[in-house]
Amino acid sequence: ERGLEARAREELEVALELARRSSPIGSRAEALVLLMEASYALGRSVRLELVDEVASLDHSGAHWRVRRAHERALSLLAHDDLDEATRRAEVDDPARARRLRSAALERAREPRSLFW
């Protein structure tokens, strides 16, 4: 937006390293979703990378905050790329896959504006 994409990507990498060290795991997942919102303008590849990273934390028995963060990440992705969000909602657990698809389809949302 301000012609500083390269700098934004550098700062995102620094922020990602901090987020990856966040503890507990629910905080880590939520930090990644916030970074997804903050970096939304950097494009699809950044969004997909962050969705995948949040999804990697969501496994059988995952903390509810991780599951919620995964749903939020998919709903953000669905705002611009519903087909991809639906594809990424496919997981081994059929009930979980239905909930993820529902989050993507029914609650697709724009990222919050973090800058004024």
C-alpha cells in the first residue's frame, strides 16, 4: 500500500519467529491469525503459509483456542478464496472437517483494519 512491501515481508519474518515461540499453543495459534490479518495485503501466498501453519497446530485433542484459530484463519482465507479455504478444511476427522467447512463458508470475513 505504501510501497514498502519488501520491508513488510522482512518485518513479518521477525514477527513470525516471535509468534512461533509463543506459549501456550493456543496463544501461538492466535498470534499467527493476528499476523495473517496484519499481513493480508501481502497476498495469497502469505495467507496460505499462515493458514497451513495454524492448521499444523490443530490435531486430535488440540486446545479449543487452536481449533478456534484454525476456523478463523479459514474464514479469513474464504473472504477472497472460498475454494481454497474449503479444500484446506478437509481433515481426517469428518465431524471436524464439517465444522471447518462451515466456518469457511458461513463466516467468511474480511480482515480487520489494523492501520488507520
